[in-house]
Amino acid sequence: MAIAHRTVGTGPRRVVVLHDWFGTSDNWGSVLDYLDPRAFTYAFLDYRGYGRRKGEEGRYDLPEIAGDVLALADELGWETFSLIGHSMGGKAAQQVLVGAPGRVERIVGLAPVPAAPYPMDEPTHALFHGAAEDPEKRRIILDLVTGNRASAHWLDRMVDHSVTVSRPEAFARYLDSWTGLDLSDAVKGNTVPVLVLAGAYDLALTEEVMRGTWQVWYPHCEVRVLPGTGHYPMHETPVALVTAVEAFLKG
């Protein structure tokens, strides 16, 4: 069965795009208007239990996402490709790299979760693990990671989208996977070119976190701070985001 996805562009550079814990392939703001369709072909994947694949059963974990990425690439006839991963999708991209290192040309991490387990104190654990069933907890998380700067209307829209397009059990199990999985030993020293973009106002996945993880483990990793944005540059600063990403992917 074909894997549901969204394609943008018809260019020669091939990129699989992986969304965050809250989003789907449809939740990339106005970024889609600024991607270069002549230079790139972007395949935006929904995870099982989300978006176009909300009805699909699964384990709802990162290895399953990675397997679906490779299956989609095979369907598209892409022997090699680059990856863009946002937040949880950044860790999923690393799972793809671990499983098929010869197929990944470049990785872009947008406020990406590092390869190691994600540490949480007790209040943070309660907040995140309660978010599957409590939309208000999702709203608190979104407000935190955008630096307490986003409008109430934007937060409400993001929460509504998240609740509508994801299954609660999938949302909960993906959390267990991206917070608990340890890929750090498997990725250390990998020479794939990596660009990590950290939002200046992201209060969770900060520049300091990126330099202490991604930049330590990947010899060819550049960490760059995007001004004017928190965790969601595709909504907050879309033109600046696309400019940085496509310049890197062109090499």
C-alpha cells in the first residue's frame, strides 16, 4: 500500500521532511509558499496515527517512522535523499541515518531533539505525559517553546490542529519513543553534513543544548541560531528558514 505523503516541487534535489510531535505534513505554515520547486522535490511524510495516516495502526515509535521513510523513498525511486526533521522529527531523522547511513546525503535539524534520551524533571514529565489527554497542557508546552511570545489565537490554532489530526494513543507512544530512545552511541562520529537551526526564543531546545549534543557527536555539524523565532520557525520566520535550509542543502 502506498504511503500517504505530500509532495512539493519537481527539482533534482530530493528531501524527505519529518514533522514534530504536535504537527503533520500540513502544519508547516507559509514555508510551503517559499520552497524552490525547480531545485527541490520535497516529500512531507505523516506518521502513523497522524494527519493523512490517522487511521493507520502501528507501534507509534521512531524505528517505525524510519522504516516508513525508507519505504516511501523506495516508492519514489530515491536511492539517496536528504532529511529535514523538526523537533521529534530531528530524532527520527537520526533513526533513519542509523538504519541506512549510505542513503542519507544531508540532515537539517529544526529545533531538533538530540540523539540521547531527553531529560525531564518531575513537573516537566507530568506536563508532557499529560498532554495526550489534556489540550491545555499542549498549549502550555507550545507557549513555553516559543518563548511565551506567541499570540493566544496562534496557540489555540496549534492546539486545535494537534488534537484534531492525531490519535491520543499515538501522541503518547511517540512521546515515550523520542524521550526514551538512546541513539547517541550509534551516531557519534558520523560524517554526514548536518545543519542544526535553533530558535533564539526556544526555551527548551536551546543553542546550548544543540552545541552540547549535535555538535559534539557529528564532526560536520554546523549550529546556527535563527533570530526572531522560537520552536516553530516555519510559522515565525518562514523566509529566513527556507533561505538557510536550501542554501545548506545545495551544498
